[in-house]
Amino acid sequence: MSLLVDITHRQGGFTLDASFESSASLIALFGASGSGKTTLINMIAGLVRPDRGRVIEGGRVLVDTQSHVFVAKHRRRIGYVFQDARLFPHLSVRQNLRYGRFFTPPAERYAEFGKVVELLGIGHLLDRRPSHLSGGEKQRVAIGRALIASPRLLLMDEPLASLDEGRKAEILPYLERLRDESRIPIVYVSHSVAEVARLASEVVVLSAGTVSAKGPTRDIMERLDLLPDDERGEGGSVIDAVVMRHDPETGLTVLTSPAGEWMLPRVDAHIGTRMRLRVRARDVMVATERPRGVSALNIMPGVIGVVSIGGQDAYVAIDCGGDRIMARVTPYSIKALELAPGRSVFAVVKAVTFDRGNVPGPSMLAGT
């Protein structure tokens, strides 16, 4: 799938002027509230007609204002999952799931009801009404309804925003399965670093209606200056690792990446599973000598690549065998430890840093 968006649109006192192109399996539109994310995907969906520009999906021209092309929303074959599930309260889950299918011509239906139900783990919910579902269950049904309509593209507008942390933890593994197994390209809107780092292949950062950056997830998550103020503490490094072994005596799982071996609380994953770790910069300590007699289990040797100081914060980028690990320290530590590019150091991370928000469930991350 390729998606090209190049639009300009004025709405009241707000102007959206955004341009990007991507072929990622899941691309995140990321930014603070009011940056234009929802307006942008509404234009992709056909809910808003832009003042100027083009939207091209998989070679199909959906919008081209210069050529007076504007494909009606019901002809775009695009699934849309909103912040709230928007299920029909008088219909059962089964009936809600089948509803969108009626708008797809029979010859273009590819999604199998049973496979979608299995993918999202909602088989036991089919005879219930929405009033008897949890928030996470409602969102899974809403995703299923969009998938069973056999879309060419799936848009998700902050689908976890209305859920508490427990329900988010429940639904994130299903989103990973959706990304890895459905083969449907996804545009995912969020202002959460944790969600984007865990799910996205590429990220488009929106700020005040313009694209301020675009690139692979690992590169964007290291750019702490791009993150909203309330999410900056969640920024850092994204590491792709492989499960090597489980230790039943210690209750730890050992993964490996170019940086070395990572130890973390046991993860329910098969040996050989590829996983994505999120290492927050604020959770990394920097040592000029290999620490001894400390509780931290992850000690990665590396070489400082970049030192950045701004105000009361300083950041150190450490190259650990090809993995780049970001550390947030104080300017005082930079001076006291004489941290500078080219110096050999150790990145130190506690195992308990990898809570459920920093370690996804098993997924095949090829291409991410």
C-alpha cells in the first residue's frame, strides 16, 4: 500500500497544510491535541473536502482538487474506527459486525467473518448487546465491524483514548495482531508515545497543522523535542530484540539485540519471537565504568555519539553495538563525568523498567 497526502485546508482560524507519502503497514499520525490529526484522516476518509490538494491510496486517486476529483466516502472502501465504538445499541455483536458488510459489493468482499472474530477474540461476545460489553470489548467489536466490510485501508482515530490503562493493556495485543496478520494498511492517530512506539512502523508528526517530521518510529521517538510536553518523559529508544530463553528460577526472560542481552520480567512469548522494547531515556543511567554490586540487570557497553544540553536537561545518545540508547541526565552529570562524543560508557537499565507498557505481546515485526 502507498498513501500520498498533499492537502491545504482552512477551518475557522485553523489551517492544515500537510504533505507526506508512506508505504508502511501502520503509519501513525502523532502530535498534541489540536495539531490537525483528526481533520487529516477525515479528509482521507472523505468526511471533509480539502480546499486544495490530493489524496492517493494504492494508486487510486481519491481527491484531486485540480482535476475536480472527489470520490464519495461510501465508495472509498475505507474502514474507520473512532474514539468511541459507535455500535448500534439495539443490535447484537453479531449483527453489528455484519452491518458494514452490506455496503461492500459481493465481488469485493474478502474478509471472512470467522477469521475476523478469531483474530480479535470476540467469539464469546457474539450474542451480547453493546450495553453488556466492557470498553475494550466494544472497541474490538468496532474494529471487527470495520474489517468485515473488507476495506482497502483502515483509519483509527485514537481508538484507546477513552479507555483506562487496564483496558488499553487488554486491546493492544489485538492491535498488534491486526497489524501483523490482517495485511490491511492502517493509519493510526494518537498523541501517546507508548502506543506509537509499540505499534507504528513510521510516524508523521503534526504540529499546529503542519508536518514537522516524518520517519521510522525509532528515529522519531529519539527526537524528544518533537514530543508533546506531557509525553516528553516517555520518549527514548525503540529496540528490536529476539527472545532467547526463559529462566523459571528467576522468573526472567532473556532477549538479544545488537546491544547485547536484555533481562526483563517474564514475557509470554516463544523462543525466537521478535519483540520491540521501549527504553525511556529517563530510565537509563550512564556509567563510565562497568557497575558492580548493583540491582540493575541490563548493562550495555557503548560509545557516546551525541551529547545535547538544553536548560535543566541533557541527553546522551549511546551507540551500543548498533542499537542507539538515549539517556536523560543532568548538565551537572555531563560535566562531572566528562561525558563527550567518543567516550566509552555503559548504559544501565533496570529490568523492572520493562513494564507492560514498554514490552508488547508476541508479534512478528518484520519490516518495522
